[in-house]
Amino acid sequence: MKQRYKVLQLQPDYNIKQHDFADLAEQIFKALPAERFDTTMAFLKGKPGPGQPVSRADRSVYFEFSDKALKGMRLKASWQLFQFCRREKFDVVICNRFKPVNMLLQLNRWLKIPLCIGISHGFGEYDRFYRRRQAQRLIGPAWQFVGVSPAVKQYLLDCKCGFTDANTHGITNAIDIEQAEALQLDRAEARQRLGLAQDARLIGALGRLVPVKGHTYLIQAFAALKDKYPDAQLAIIGAGREQARLQAEIERLGLDGRAHLLGFRENALQYVRAFDVWTMPSLAEGLGLALLEGMSGHLPVIASDVPAMLPLIEGAGGLAVKPADVASLTAALDSYLALDDQALRAKGEQAFEYLNHHHDIEVFRQKYLKLIESGLSAAKESK
């Protein structure tokens, strides 16, 4: 039997979910035929507790480095990672996010792994001059890079520090639509479990309660329309450090009973059909998987026109708004709330059709498989 290629994916944190419909790393491993690839998932921090899920990889490794060990020069952590990779002799290492990429850029000077793939999930990773200078010095022929949207790919190219058209690719995130739909509760049950009114027009959002997600502007925009649409309500699924401040804003604007902070919900996608309109008022995003999740629930979408999301919003027939602009967000909400149920559902079906045609999970998997196969072939030819 032909020896299998050994593939390592390196993650900054343990983050495996019960369902992998939107897990980029797990979906990449699903793309690799088991008879040709031996897979390992490694996490720099964290490990699963009792009953928590593990990766679908052939094996998982938990380094359990502390926050302190991963700051600064990271000498001890880098040495352990170096020893591990040297012992295992991987053919491919896929690095998710900046820290794993940065560590492997340095270590592969000695490891000489044939193919390394660095995946960037957002903007800003190479804004600092010393990071660009380091990348310029360390990026070599073994490296390929992926931006999770065309905008992130362009960000990398614009850094002009070793990212080129030849080694940098845009592979847009996707979700397993069939799996996502199977997880979703019907409208009535989802509302019941969330404690929301069955007869309300519901505006929904999903995301951490942090400033960059723009929830405060969504609450303010909804407040401007509360009297015009007395049957409308707003609900946000997510937890975070902004919760107390957002709750105070709800109370200040007289939205008690109309705007709801629902907190963290396990497998939040199951509740998406509770809503009539899906919003994502972020100030910045690498792609915005929550936007795709809303589309998978056949919902019309409103989202900020940041570079990573604008093509998605326009393709889905949604409404793009200016980030941190309450007036723009108010006008978009007003436009959808004014529609009758049939017209609103038609908008949701348009978004779902776009999702099916442009964010198919099988296309995503095949692009990664092709990238890995071509990279290994190029490495073999260069020997």
C-alpha cells in the first residue's frame, strides 16, 4: 500500500464544536481522502473536557501552552513544536490564524516541511511593520497562503511583504448547507425555546457582544422604529463583555420587552428560523460566517458594507449599510419591516439560492484538496 501523506493542522485554541457545518479546519480534513492522507489536528491552547467533541482527524494533540508561553519570543513553545514536527516528519502543515503561521514561518527554516499553508481569517495581522518585515524575510517556496474571502486575500497582497499572486489564494468560507438545515428547528419551536413571542416580527443577530460587532447601533436603529412597527422585536444571540452596557442601552431607549439579549446558546444555528430578518452590523469582518448561517435559514439579510461582506450582501439581494451608521441601519430595517410576509419570505429565498450557488461546501473542499495536491506536486518537482 502506498504511504499516506502526513498532514498537520495547527490551531491556536481548542475550538471543536458538536457540529462542523461551519468549521473550516474540519471541512478541510473532510476533503482529504483517508486512503491518501494521515491527519493530525494540534491545538496550542486548551483541550476538551469530559463529553466535549474532538476533531475528526486521525489523532488530536493538545500542547496546552499557557498564554504567557505564547507571548513574546515563545521560545519554549516553539522548541516543543519544533521537536514534535521533526519527530513526526509531516508532509503538509496547515496553520490557522497568525500565531501558528508566525511560529511555522520561523521553524520551517530548519524543519524543511515540503508544504506549509497559512490561512488568514481577517484583517490587521500584518499591519505592524516588524511583522511585515519578518514575513518578507521568512516566506519561502514551501509556503502558500489563503485568505478566507477575496477581501482578505487582497489585504495580504497589499501588504507587499512576500504575499504574491503565485502563493496567495482566496478560498471563500462555506458552510455545509444540508447539515445546517437539518439542525434548524422550525419557527414555532425555535421561538418557544428562546422565549420569544410567536406573533412578533423578529429581527435577529448572532455574535459575540463586543464593540466590533456593532450591536449598539442595531439597538439604536431598532429604537427609532419601535413606534412605527409595534409588533416588531429584536433578539441577539451571544455573550460578551458588552452585555451590561447593551442592556443599559435597551433600558435607556425604552426597549424592555422589545429587545432581548439571549446570551450564549449552544448550537445557536438551530434557532435561526425563529427570525424574520437577519442582521450583521459589524464594523469589521474577515468574512462573517454568521451571515451565511442566516442565509441557510432562508432569511433576508442586512449587513455592513465592509469589504469582506459587501459581495455576499449584494449577491444575496440583501441590504448593505454603512458601519456604525444608525440612520443607514434604520432605513434598511424600515425597508424590510414594511414588506408583507410573502415579500419578506421571497427575499429570504433569494438569499438561500445565492448561498447554494456560491458557498457550496463541496467546492470549498475541492479547492483545498487541489491546493494541497498541487503544492505537494510542486515540492516533489523542485527536489
